Amino acid sequence: MRAEHGDFEPTWKAATDRLVPHLRGLGRGLLDLVLPPASLDGGPALSGGLSPAAFAKVTFIDDPVCDGCGLAMAYVDAAAERCPACQAKPKTFARARAACVYDEHSRDLVLMLKHADRVDLAGLFARWLSRAAGELLDEADAIAPVPTHRSRMFSRRYNQAAEIARPLARMAGRAYLPDALIRRRDTQSQGGKSASGRRRNVAAAFVVPPSRRRLVAGRKILLIDDVLTTGATAEGCARALLAAGAARVTLAIVARVTETQARPI
């Protein structure tokens, strides 16, 4: 009788929903036997996408870290959760987390995504950020990437920050705002510039279009980028989001330089 009224459909759908992931997993397992997976760096595969040798070279950032900029700290100071630089001059973004240190090992991976069409690395970086920025993801209402100028999109064909932000938003179940921010002028490369030069280069470069302000107003936004050097780009984006009414802006980056690193990317 229940079947006659169509009451079997929810049960059938629930059973199918449980079965499909298992079938997909079985399919992947059989495919791996026929075509063993290669790692993203070309060596033997390791869960997560890198070979064991490449994975071991990445310096991941774990607690304790500065709550303001994500810098690794030697010890926890109960009276101050922020590094001296953030205490002296707080950032426009409220909090930040980074997955790893930007060095010769992580730099190669970041640049492969940024300049070598290796968009397959974006999912790996998103998984790293889901771990490193878990607290920020929990408190965020939406996720937005640092934008690139449309002229660069023609040459590069994609925005590396957006490629990372999209799967991260999906993993975290957060709204994804790919065009909440725009870069209204094509700034020069930040590479080789001093901290003050970087700030001048991106001054007033970012804006939330009037049509997108409703997506930002009153919401806690997690901003995503690939690398943090001086923080000038992230601060410019945070200022634009706050000016559009965002309740709070935090930052998650794949890699960040250390205090002793003077070489910009």
C-alpha cells in the first residue's frame, strides 16, 4: 500500500545515497590498481597529493602562532596572543592563519599553481587550509578570494586564489563569493618592492561593487590568498570589504614568509 502511494521513494533515495559513495570508492580502487596514481610532484603517490619526500620538506605551521598574522611563535604568551609587530600595528584583517612557511620547497608548489597551469594543486592547498584555518572557517559566513585584474585573467586564464577558495568553501559548507571583490586597476607585480612600495602599489586598488555589497554587508568574510609577504594586498582587500559593511574580515593563506625572509615573491 505504501508503495502504491509512492512512499518507497525516500527509502530508495536514502539507500542509493548510501550506496553511491561506496561504488565510487570501489571504482577508484580498481582504477588505482590498473593505473597507479602519480603524486602532484611526479614521485610515488602519497595520500594528499605529494610524494613522501616532497611532503616531508614542507614546513607546516602549527600552534603556537600569532592570532593576528599567522606567524609561527616560539612560545605562547598568555597575556599577548599576537606578535610584537601586530601589537605595535594591528592589521586591518582581524585574524590570520597560514598552512606553511614560504620557502624554496613550498614556493615551487605555489608558483606551479600560479604560473604553470597546475590547477590540480588547488585542491591540495584547500585541504591544507581546511586544517590550518579551521577556527576561521568555523566563524566565517562566507569565503572570498583575493581578486586578480581582468587583464591578467586573459593571460593567466584563472585566478589562483579563487581556485583554492572554491573547493575550500565547498568543504566547509560556506557561501562562496568569487566576485565580491574586484581589482579595479591593474597593479604592478609586488615582486621586488619594499613594504612601503607594496602598500602604495595596491592603494585603493580593491573595491566591492555596489551590486555585491548586499552579499558582504553584516557578514564575517574569510579572505583567501596564496602567499602573505608584507600583507599589503590582504589589507587592501580587507579595507574594501569593511568599507562595504562586512562585520569582520579574516585571512587564510597557503604560505607566508617568516620575519627573517627579506626576499619577496
